[in-house]
Amino acid sequence: MELTARKKQILKIVVESYIDTAEPLGSKAIAERMPEKVSSATVRNELSELSDMGYLEQPHTSAGRIPSPLGYRLYVNELMERKPISAEEAAQINDTLRQELKGTDQVIAKTGQMVSSFVDYPTYAVADHTADATVRRFELIAVDSASVIAVVMLSDSRVKSRLMQLSLPLEAETLPQISHLLNTHFTGIGSAEMNAHLMNLSDQVSGQWFLLLNQVVEYAAELLKESQQHEVFTNGASQLLKFPEFRDIDKAHDLMHFMVDSKEQLPVPADGRAMQILIGPENVNDALKESSVVVASYDIGDGMRGLVGVVGPTRMDYATVAARLSYFAENLSKMFSRPEPNRKQLPQGSAPEDETKEA
């Protein structure tokens, strides 16, 4: 069977009606919405063939036909009309971005909250590294003969520090030399290479120096491991309850529970696409097999990107969600590329740690 222009037009009408009403549309109503004159009998034949091709499904024998995940995929890829946001919506989003994000370090978390309020679906937000972080520079600052502060500057612009107690005293004059070793051998590489370089130096430096080198390298490796993890913020999970698909409390509870307690498993696409739409079984996790996810990315800078995703039924209003999500992402990228004086550029930065460790 051929997927003709008429079949596509019928599928488009069925999908958009179902998104709007959550009810199947009869052949007579479809015929009335067709741009060319067509009989109800012809529409019924086309609906039957669309079902045979996998674009429509019939949950119950007596029920009407509704879009299948394959039907939604064709709709999103070929039939969906891009829906630009209105000037009023743009103004609201811009005002919200200025008011909510100015002067706060919680940009990622706030982004999810704002998007949820504008799209009326549950959302999640993530900060993700586009490349593995490395150490950019080490600094050692003398406190006294038995303690130093190790400062580690990472490639993602985080700066961390730790107070280290030494079991063997070191003269302050030696710290620039040890810092030089650290910056020569342990910057721009991963933790595995750090350990190999450390072993190579074990018989080339004194025991005092090696103890401090080992302690600083261990700390740096902790920071690199930490940078590979991403914190996920979720918002509006209870909004699922307003959709007919989630009238089954158990079904709603399962997805809400997943978004709160297993949020680290929400999709974080690895490729660089600005937007990705995952429909039903395209989602890897079983908890999302009957849902759709729309994810947009925006550039934070310093090797990092922000991701904001929308979760809802497969009967999601894809055109509206995609338009609003895209506008948010574009404007967030602009904000980070032109940081305001009163707002810290990187949300992931934190005050340097002040921990005591013994070498």
C-alpha cells in the first residue's frame, strides 16, 4: 500500500483532533475537514489501510481508531506545522527569564520550573558536559608547615579548594615547585592518566613531595568523577493527573514515581541536536514506553550545555511544546553568551570546599 497524500492528510486530521480532544474522530467528521470533497466510505477505507500500515490503532474492537506511535512519528517528522509563538508569549517568556534568573545560581532548576508553567506538562532540567572535564590549573597555598590549601581549577570553570593536613612538614618555598609538577604532569588529562603519571613520579621525588602530590591528585580525580555526574531537577509531575491517559491512578503513580525517584534515568541525548522528540517505545526506559519526551538543549559555555525536557502522554501537543521549548532554549543560550554583571555565568559553580585531610 502506498502512503498517498490523501492518507497523510487524513492522518494529520486524526492526530490533531486526538491531541485536542482525546477522542477518536469519525469518518464523517474527517470527510468534512478534508480540503477536497471525499465520501465517508472512502475515508473509512483509507483509515483501514492506515491501520494495516501501522499508523493507526484500535485499542478496542468497538472503539474508533487513534494514532499509533508510528503515526505520531510520521506526524512530527512530516505533517506537523511549525507553530511560532505569539508576540505575547515571547514577551511573557522574556520577562520571566529576566525576573527569575537574574542574580541566582539555580538557573538549571529554575529553567525547569519556568518551562513547566508555560507548557503545562511535567519537565526536567539537567546540566550536562559536552566534553569530559579536566584540570586546567593547580595552585598550592601555604597555611603553615603542616597544612596547605590545594586549589583546583577545572576546564568547566569550576574552582574547588581543600585544606590538607600534612603528616610530614614541608617548607613553603617548595610549594611553587610542587605546583609546577602538578601543572606539568596532571593538567588536561583524565583521572586514569593522572594515576599513571603519579606512579611515574614516585621514584623521582622525595617521600614528602610524593605524599602531597598523591593527596592533591586524588582530590582532583574526585572532582573529575563528580563532574561526570549530572543533577536532575524535575517539576510539575502532578500535572500528569489532568490527562485522560492517566486516569488510572496506578499508571499515573508509576510515572510520577519514576520522575521523582528515578529521575537520573530520564533521557539525556548524547548527540548535539538542538531538539529531540522521543515517542512512546522510542524511549529506552520501560517507565516511559507509553509517554513522549521532548528535549531541548542550550549552550551554557565552558564545555557545558543545559537540557530541559518535557514529559507527557504520546497525545502531546508537539507543535506547541516544541515552539515554546525552542524559544526558551534559544534565549537561554543568548543569556549565557552575554552574561549580566549581577548574574553569575555558571550555575554549577559553588563555593570552594574547606575540608581537612591528612597526608
